[in-house]
Amino acid sequence: MPWLLKRKIKVWGVDAVSTDHPMNLPIGRFLGKGMFGHYDRVRAACEAKSGGPEGVERLFPDGDYQLTHNALFPHDCMHIENLGGAINDRALHNRRLTIGAFPWLFKGGEAVFCRVVAFVE
């Protein structure tokens, strides 16, 4: 995240369901509730590889919960998740672009579907 802030990047995107690790998201913390114990199995495997519950707490501390949201948004650095389309086009990689994000407007929302367009200068 310091890399994004140092470069004054205001919008960044990923072709993934989230910019945060699943263990630091509500879905990761609640998968055990009604998902056939999937979270418990993932947590047990993570504990086995990282030195028990303390190792998992070091990897995923409560202070890092939804880190890309909580640490970057106050700096007006936002992200776009589930970005698809031409994201793999090499002409768009490793360069500054003007990004247009055209959201679907609705009252009371904190996240929204949007059309995202990269303008190459």
C-alpha cells in the first residue's frame, strides 16, 4: 500500500473478487457459518502451516481487517474489484491511464456495479 500512496495512484483495479486476502474479509471470517465448515478447514490448514493460532494472528492481525479499504480510502485511493474485459491487454500494462468509472447510482450504497473504461493517451 505504501507503493500506491508514494506514486499518488488514486484508482487501481484487480481481476479478483477482492483486493484483500479472504482471511481478512467478512466472507473469510464467516465461511464456517453455513458453508459446510469450509472456513474451519481452511483455518486449520493455515494454522498447520504457520505455527498454530498465533501464526495465523501474525499473518492476519485484526488491525489488517479489510486493509485495502480501511488504510487507503482515507487517502482517496480507491480500488475496483472484479475488473474484467481487456485487463490483460499488454497495451494497458505498466503505464499511467485515465480511468473512467461510471457507476450505477442508487441511494445508500457503499459499493456499486460500474462500467470501467481505460483512456490511453
